[in-house]
Amino acid sequence: MHTVVGPVLTRKGGYAFDCWTPEKGLSPGYTYHRIQDALYARNVEIRSHNKGSEDHAIACNTVDDFARSTTAGSPAKPVHH
């Protein structure tokens, strides 16, 4: 299973990132008041998925990358931190 982690974006009330899995679809992220908190949470999300051998995260740095990775049959390469 893989999880696609989107970039941190400005949202009403702060900053957030979304995640997507083939099984669950889009999961809107929690909105943080500080960008540092959103970036930290995103990094934790990426690392937590890269611990398992079959469960990995694909970190996207742009909205276009996120859109391509969530609609393509074969997503971009996983990121290992």
C-alpha cells in the first residue's frame, strides 16, 4: 500500500496538507495555525509510512505532482527519509 502526501498549502485558518491512498481516497489534513507545525506533521506522516517494507509514502512538493500521483496508475517513486 502507498500513501501520497501532498504539499503544505494555505487554508482558511492556517496551513494543511492532504493524503491519499488507493483504498481510502482523499483524506483532508488538519489545519495548523503555524506553517512550521504543518511541515513538522507532514514529515512525521512521511516517516511513519516509510517504516514498513510494503507501506511507503510518496511525498509531493507541488499540487500538480499530487494530482498526477493520485490519478495515475503508477505513482511517482517513494521518498525515503
